[in-house]
Amino acid sequence: MKYDYRDPVAQGALHLIIGEARFDRLYFSPERERFLTLAWNNGDSQIITIDEIDYEFPAQSVLPLFACQSFRLERPEQIIAWQYNRNFYCIIDHDKEISCAGFLFYGYLGPMFITLDSSEQHRIEVLLNTFTEEFRTTDTIQREMLQMLLKRLIIILTRLARQQYVKSPKLTDEKLDIIRNYNLLVEVNFRKEHQVQFYSDRLHRSPKTLANLFALYNRKSPLAIIQERILLEAKRLLIFTEKSAKEIAFELGFEDAAYFSNFFKKHYKLSPLDFRNKKTETISE
């Protein structure tokens, strides 16, 4: 079953997908409509493939998926998912309300599987029922009601994610906000800005201060965050587009294609073209 809301004027869109046998996003393309996804595995543990990497999707957990991620599921019929675009609800514009940007979405901890205990499952089920009622109610305040429900869902999941993923008591809300803002800056600027100094200047913090904060958060350095984001985009472009390695290098801010190739090979032990050929063979099997 699929419920859809679309504002014909603002082009805001919200989808609720329940138990569909085809629920996936099989390729990356900047031209496609961009939706954030909250996927609830309301069944047994299964495998989800994100950008051609397999992960275990635990039973009764919720996974935030970014607009640019490609994914497919072992048993999509177990999934309940909310998908929405920026025009419907912009998490950055509403960050003071929900504090999820750069953490729940566009953070760099890897896939964030948010576990639901029995009480949280019940809360989400009640909210789900209210969502379905509102999708069936067509009136002048339908958009506002759906936005309010989505905001509530995001806040619930953000609170749970903080409990489960933010382990250090030294990482205060203020410090976590700096990390979230750093992640968002990287997401916006990684194609052109490859040095930590650019981001530390924007945040009015020294590179050393940022390094200390990330050591509390996930043990990755601020530079590693930038490099991982560049490499992730390179992988997506190699797998899901036909752009040449040289075109990808220039798109990702490398003036020298050979330097990009060496950068890529240093991390993956394969040249960009060898990586593409290997992944293409794997997908076609």
C-alpha cells in the first residue's frame, strides 16, 4: 500500500509505503527527485544493500536513508517507510526544531540502525495509524497535519539515535551541534573544499578543536570525514553513471585526474576504472 501527498504549488511531496513488494532506489542520479527516507523494518532481520555494500537491517529498527543513496532490500514487504522531499519539509530550515541535520541525516557514522523496544514500537504504530488517517483526510490543513506528524516522528527517532549512538557524556548538545554543522558543511562543499581549514574557519573553531570533538564522537578525524565523502561520491559516480574517471575527478574538485586516481587507489587498492569494472561484474551476476 502506498499513500501519497503532493502540494501542486510548492511541489512538496510525502509518501508512506507499507508492505510493498517493490521498494528500493536502485541507482544514483542527480536528476532524480530527491527524497529522504525513514525505513522501519517491521519484521525479521534482513539484508539491505546500500551503495552496493551489504548491511544487516535488524528486526524492529529504523534506518534513515539519504536522498543520494541507492538501496535495495532482501524483503521489502517487511518495510514501512516515510519518504519526503525538501519542499515538503526541509530538515535544515527546521533544524532548531528537530536537530537531526548532520546527525540523523548526512552524518558520517555509517548506516544508523535505530532500535525500537516494545514501547517505542507501540509509539510508532500509533503514529503510523494517525498518518494513514490524515492521508485519507483531504482538506485545507492536510499539509500542516502531515508535517506535524512527520516532525514528531523525526524528533522521536533523533532522541533514540542520540541515546544509542552518542556514548560520551562529554559530548554536550553544544559540542554535538558543532559536529552536525561540520557534517552539513562537508555535504554542501566537499566537491570543492578538501581541507579542514575551510570548515574550521566557517565554524570559528580551530582544526585541533574539531579533531578533539570528533575523537569523542566517532574516532574519525575531520579530514577523514571529508575524504570519505569524496570517495563515497566517486564510488557512486563510477557505479551508477557512465562518466569517465577524468570527468569524475574534475566534478569532485581535483584539477589533476592522475592525482584523483592515486587518491582513490590509496584507499581502495584499485584504480577507479578497475573498481568500476569489478563492481559492474558483481552487479550483473
